Amino acid sequence: MEFSDEEQDHIRKSHPIIIELIARLISIIQLLRERNHELENRNRELENRSNLNSSNSSIPPSKNPLNHKKIPNSRVRSGKNPGGQIGHIGTTLSPAEKPDIIIEHAPKVCSRCGATVQTKLLQFLDERQEAELPPTTILWIAHRLFSYHCPDCHTVTNGEFPRHVTQKVQYGVRLTAYVAYLSVYQLIPVKRLTHILSDLHGCSISPGTVINMVERVGGNLEGFTDKIRELLIESPVVHTDETGMKVGKKKSWLHVASTKLLTLYGIFGSRGHAGIEALGVLPHYFGIAVHDFWDSYHKYPCNHAYFNAHI
């Protein structure tokens, strides 16, 4: 802290106690300035760190902060008003030629004298239609087995249950497919899915049963999965990646190999060589594999291309 010559002269003529207090204040001010300088540097460092994202550093997109601003839309405004433009051929809800249900709304009594309406005198005026969901309560189907005793040869022939009906009481294939669709494709959590089945369909299914249904449907896709793997191996270019995820409380890795039309996922306990081997594409692939420069991919004899954002 600097003083003018006149101020310094006044200080020298002051009482010793005042001079000591001034000296203490000067040292405190110096300490505060140093601390403030440290805090400013720390704040600047934290701001720079918080501004790092996948667009300005090597951070992968999955690690972007929650407040990361999206890249501005570079689309040039057309100057047109929102909605359908002049000359655009729109679509509208058309009535059904043969409605599934017809409900007739006729008066029951005369609105003036109260006499009972004679139906033979009714005259049609107009029709309106609505598209509506049918009742969605569970449909119980009973399969009853009969036998036949032939009067000619006395042979007893038994009927056969459908191949998919194997239990005394079970859930049908359409209901099972519906549950798997909501769980796997629509990503609805198991507990919420049981609420949907109960609230909308009057069907009480436990979370464990939902999981068993999904696993059973997944088991039926083994041949389909093998075909996707085969087509990926034959593709000239495939994209590969792996990302961490939790299965229960255990750390696992979701591996993927894909093209524009095909995608193969696999969840394994290893991020590296073991997981790639288990997915089963790169060990048999000789085209171009696009990946993030992860070292485990370089062990395979295919051609390699690198995703620039990761580099």
C-alpha cells in the first residue's frame, strides 16, 4: 500500500500505537489482496474446466455436463409461416365406410307434447364418427380338449392343444410380446410397466414375471441375432463402440457393432478383448472398422478408421 509524502509525514508524527495499528492494517490488506488473487485464479480455473465438453476437448459426448449448451442451429430461416403452406395437399381424418359399431340416437318422446315416438316415423338426419380404442381388458381363452371314439374301427383319437399352450394356466403369446415391446423398445421400467398392465388392462403381473417374459422372447431371437451378426461381418464398413453401464449394481459394458441398417448390442463384463470377442463381429471381420482408437480394436486384422472427435 503506497502513501504520498504528506501522508507519510503525518504518520511519522502520529502516536506509536496508531503507527502500529496502521502497520497491522497494511499487512491485513496485503494478505486479503493475495487471498483474493488466489480465489480469482481458482475461479477462473473452475470456469474453464466447467466449459470443457466434447466439442472443445477430448471429453466423449457421454461425459458432457448437464448444463452443456447445444450447438446452435445453423439452419437458415425460410421466411415461411409455421404450418401447412399454400398449395400443400393436407390429410384429414376420413370416416370409415363400414363402421365397426353403430349407435343410433333417436328421441324417445315428442319435445312438445311428450307423446311416445313412433319409430316408423323416424327420419335420418346426419352421422358423425369417432376413432376410439376398443376395451383393453385381458381376454381369457379356454382351450378344451376332446377325444373321438370311432364307431367303425373303435379307435380313440384325442384332440391336441396348440403348440404354445403348455401350462394349465399361462399368459398368451400376444400379451408376452406386448410386455417385451413396452419393456425393451419403449424402455419402460419394470415396476411402471406392471402399473400400466394393471391400470389399463386389469392384468396383475409381478415384476419377476415381466423379466421372465422378456428373457423368453429374447431367447426366441437367437437365430435372428445370428443373422444380424452374419450380415455385419459381410458389410464393407461397420462402426464399433463400447460404453460403461450398470447391470444391477455391477459395472458392465455395452458393446455395439452397427451399420446404417443393422445394429447388434451385447452386454459383457469386459470393456476390452473379451467383450469384443463375445460380441462376435470383429474376430471374423476384414472390412473397415470405425472406432474411437481404443487399443483392444487394433488386435484385429481388419482395416481401421478413427472417429475424429475422440482423437
